[in-house]
Amino acid sequence: MKLTLAVLSSLTLALAAPTSENPAAFEKRQLKSLCGLYDYWSGYGYEVLNNLWGKDSASSGSQCTYVNGASDSGIQWSSTWTWQGAPNNVKSYVYAGRQVTRGRKISQINSMPTSISWRYSTENIRANVAYDIFTAADPNHANSGGDYELMIWLARIGDVYPIGQRQTTVNVGGKNWDLWVGYNGAMKVFSFISQGTAYSWSGDAKQFFNYLQQSQGYPASQQNLIVYQVGTEPFTGGPATFTVSQFSASIN
């Protein structure tokens, strides 16, 4: 991306205030369609946001997101979009995320296992598919950003790129990733780009933080987990449908 990430409205930021990692502690709501700006769903310890933060840069387009199934073991969801104009601007970041209990230092988290299987209906688009994880020294930091951002790109479709510059190739979790480092304003961004599209991936996001702590000076003992999400950032193209047949994540 020229990846300027979402600045969510204050209404959006107030929507979820979970108090436990236990999925049973979260309210279970009916599945639904999300077509409005910042339309939101939560249940089973997960949340989905139709995050159309960049839509005003488009000359035309729209996007709807659908929660197709959910249980304690994960969720299924999809999003259909068409966007034109401003080819170097991200139009949205619709995502599913694990609801996060505030006040957990990265150094106190043992593992963050996750798995996902996804497909796009076409590759005649410009978009990415990526995990997005914010951390901050302030445990109550707004969930639209943080002090640090960790992105795990599973796909780079078309000529789109992460923030910053490519630094090196690293092996995390037995897989090679190209590491890009840059800044989004004051927030330092680490982007791990899959070498080849990963349509299905299972891994431990904590291993990326372990690498950053050991090799990039990331202050794990001072940073709180703010959000733990995965989604897609479209620039232009469509109509296209992004389908996640399975997504699960946990924080241990």
C-alpha cells in the first residue's frame, strides 16, 4: 500500500470493549450483512468491520461485507467490492479480528496462533491480503493505530507495495518473508511479505514479534496488544469478491 491505515470514527472505536479472552464471555449476535461505513458485527470472541475508511478518494465504487458463519472455533466471511479512481490510494481495510483484552504486554503473551484460508474471485485487481496488528505503550490507545504496526502480507496482487523500504529476507515460522520497514506518521511499521501468495496459512504471530525483539530492537516489555486483525486492502478494480472460508486466532 501507499498504506495509510484507517482512522476510525469515534463511534467505531467505542463499539467493542471486551473484558475476557474467553469466547463465551462475548455476546453472540446474529450473522449479518455490513454495507454501511464502519458497519460492525461481533460474536464468539471475533469482530468484523466494514472499514471503508478511504472510500472518499474513489471516483466510484462500493463495498459490502458478509459474516457467513461463526462459532467458538472461528468465522467465515466475505467482502465484495468495486473501486475506481485514485489508483495509489487504499479505499478500505475490511477485516475480521480477534477481540483483545487490553493491558496485555507482548512480552507476557506466549503465543498468538492463527490460521486462514482465503480466495479472490479475480486477480485483475490491485490489492493485498494481510494481517494487521497494532501495539502501543498506552494500553488504552485508540484501535486505529499504535506505536508499532506489524503487518503479515499473505498476498500482493498487482503493483502495490508496503510502507517503507525492503530491508532483508527473514525466516519466521519456517517460511521466508521479505521484511519492509517504514513509518506511517509517527508509527513504525514492520511488514513481512510472503514470497509467493499464501492462500492458506497457519502460524504464530508471536514469532514475528520475537524476531523483531531480537533483531529490530522492538520493546516487547513496553508494548501492549491493541488489535489483532486480518483483511484486505483494495486500491482499484472489481467487481471482486474476497472470501475467507476459515479464520481463527487466539492469544495465549
